[in-house]
Amino acid sequence: CKLIKYDPNYAGDDDDEDEEMDDGEDDEDDAGDEYSDDEDTSYKIRRSATKVLAAIISTRPELLATLLKNVSPVLISRFGDREETVKLEIWTTYVTLLTQVRVYGGAPAVKETEGVVGEKRKRSDDEEMELEDTPYGLLKGQVPALAKTLLKQLRAPKTAATTLQNGFNVLQSLCTVLPGSLSAHAPQVIETSRLVLSLASNATTSALHTTVLSFLALFFSTHSPASFSAPFSSLAPTLLTSLGDKHPRIASESFRVFSSLLNALKPVKGQDWPDKVYTETVRRLGSNETDAEVREHAEDVVGDLWACATDSVRGKGGREWEVLLRTSGRSEGAVKVVERVAREVEMEDAWVSASIEWVLGVLRRSGR
């Protein structure tokens, strides 16, 4: 852990204060010992030390609690290493640590036990104390420092696309291991995502946008709407733009984000973005040039709109069903949408009859 912080060419605050107290003669004596950043190879030591820690983390699961107590805080403190390759190595190592917590960390939460009120309270206190020493408890206690440090790095000016992508990979891993852990940081998370998605889409940023959208789909599905519903209004226009992107991966991930969002906010009322999602969904499904993956996620959104934003789509005239239930192409996704809507939404008799007839036609064509 000491070597991961080895950076003799960079003086911290304490060193700066000491230098200010030195007299001029000392400065002249030390001048010959100084060297430039170009000559600094200490980053190789820090990067190698990080790789050693990564090897220990990935091969010694029995030390997981110790690593979270002693190594995790050090890794977090080095999230902003001034050398890009070291920074990325540290972030990758932390993803490895998060993966080990998910695999070997045990249960993420302890269910409240049954019994008399007084006994339940005592057991809950004991369990809470025990939980603090578990891998999940230790990780949870470090989330504030992790989120603050990482989000600061992601919002730094002129940050490379590959760096941003790796940073969002850390956030995604965190949400996978600790759902809801970023609730307190939701406004900063959403604003950072908006800024990144606002970058012009090109060959360099397309993979980055896909990663951010994938993270947002997970974020909305693992966090309480109360934490993100207010700041989401600033992100909605950017997501709608991504929904219409020509790049198939960006478009398909954008549909996944809205699918996750609709299910998280169910029932969705009094907002205008579902109407715009509906329009783009119908356009995509009605086009023969739509990518298969985009079509698949657009079909899912039809079901999500009906199940979660019923008032927004009920009076649209049924155009979504016309493009969804076309006889050409694969029909598995459309069958699932019809099944979900029939189960969760009270539909008119005409729709029920038409849907039954369509499903029977699908069965006949498949030879069943």
C-alpha cells in the first residue's frame, strides 16, 4: 500500500508548507537535486504495486474483509493519480475488488427477524453491528468517499473518453454489488451522465455513450425514484436525443434506459417525455431499416409504456400495435408484449379479440 502512493516528484500540502519555511540558501542547494516530470518514472512503481494488489485481491478471497479495511481506502485515495495509466489501473483493480465482494461477500443484507418487539430490536442492533464488519458493510461505509472522489475525476475538464468509460464501469460495478448505494449522490451522478452524453457522438465516444447508458439503466432500476425523479428533468432531453441516435448500440441502450425508468416510476403521470418516447418507438418499429437489437428493445418499451404510462398511450390511436404486430419477421418479442399488457392493463374487448386472433395466426404459421 505504501508503494501505490510512491510519488517523490509530487509534494503534498505539508511538504509545500515546509518548503515555504526554508531559506533561499537551502533552495539553491536543492536546485541541483530537482528533476522534471519527464524524468519521473515513479509511476511505474505505483502501477506495478497496483497490479500486485489486484493479484492478491483476485486470488485471496479469504482476506476480503482485511482488504476492504486496509486496501480499499488507499485505492480510493489514489483514484485521482496524476498519471493516467496508474489511475486506470487503480480503477480496474477496484472493479476486481467489487467483483470479489459480489462473489464472496455473503448476503448483502440481513432480513429483520420475527418475534417480540423488544427481542426484535435487540437482534436488529446486534445484526447491524455484525453487518458493519462484513464485506458489504465495510464497502457501504466507504461509498461516500468513493463516489465523491470518482465523480470529481469524471467531471474534470478534458478527460479522455477511455478514462470516462472506465470510471462509469466502476460506478456500474458498485450499483451491481450495492443497489441503491448512490442515492445520496443521485444529482451529481445524473449531471455527470448528462455532461458525458452531451459530447458529440463519434467513433471515439460511441463506446463511452453506450457504457453510460448501460449504467443509467442499472442505476434507475436499483435506486428509489425519490432520489432521482427531481434531477432527472435535466437529463431527459439528452436521453431523448440518444434515443434517436443512428448508432444501433446507443439507440438500443437508450430504449433500455427508458424501459428501466418507466418501470421504476410506475405509474408515470403528468410528464411529457413518455409521449416523445412513444413517437420514437413507433418510428423505429415502423421502419424496415431498424436494427434487430433496437427493434427488440423498442418492442419492450411498447409494453412498458402501456403498463407504466397507460394514460399517455391509451388515446394514441393504436399505431404502436399496427407496427408491432406485423406478420413479417420474428414475433417472440411482440407475443411477450401482448401477454404483459393483457395481464397488467385493462384493455377494450376489441383489442383482446384482435390480439387473440393475431396470436392464433402466429401459432398456425409456426406449425403448432
